[in-house]
Amino acid sequence: EQVLEQVRGSYRRVDPDARVGRVTAVIADVDLVAVGEIKLDGFRIGDFVSVIDAGQNIIANGRVVAITADSLHVRYDKASAKRDPRDGDLAVATTLKR
């Protein structure tokens, strides 16, 4: 929880509208992650999201493919991913990328 809040603070200093959530589920065989603990209003299908590790290194980039009541579903680009995302990784959406 502390890492999530620290990363949120870092991104919001650069972009006050940045959103950071936690990867809560991964289905690697279809390149899909669920992202929770993130403010969902304003997201649209097709929005750009980066998956990062606790060191804020980009692991993968993807696009929102579904929005549920409590999470985003993001299909990531496996070909350019450094590794498959894992539960507990973070997901970032900034207005600079959207």
C-alpha cells in the first residue's frame, strides 16, 4: 500500500490528473490484466495504460479494453513487454499519454 501511495504522489507531482492503480489479476495467455484501486471515472475504451514495477520501470504498455464497476481490463502488448505483468505490479495512466 505504501509503494502505491508513493508512486501516486510521484506521478501527480508531474501530472495532477495521473492515475495509478494495482494489477489485481493477470491472464497471460490472452495478454490481459485487471487493474483495481484506481479511480475509474473518465476512462474510455482504448485509453493508454503502462504497467510498471515497484521501481517505476515500465514492464508493458496496453490499452483499456473493458471497464467494470471496480476495475479496468487492459490488454498489453506482449511483443514489447519486458515480462508478463504480475499481481501487485502497478498500472499508470497519465493525461500526457492518453
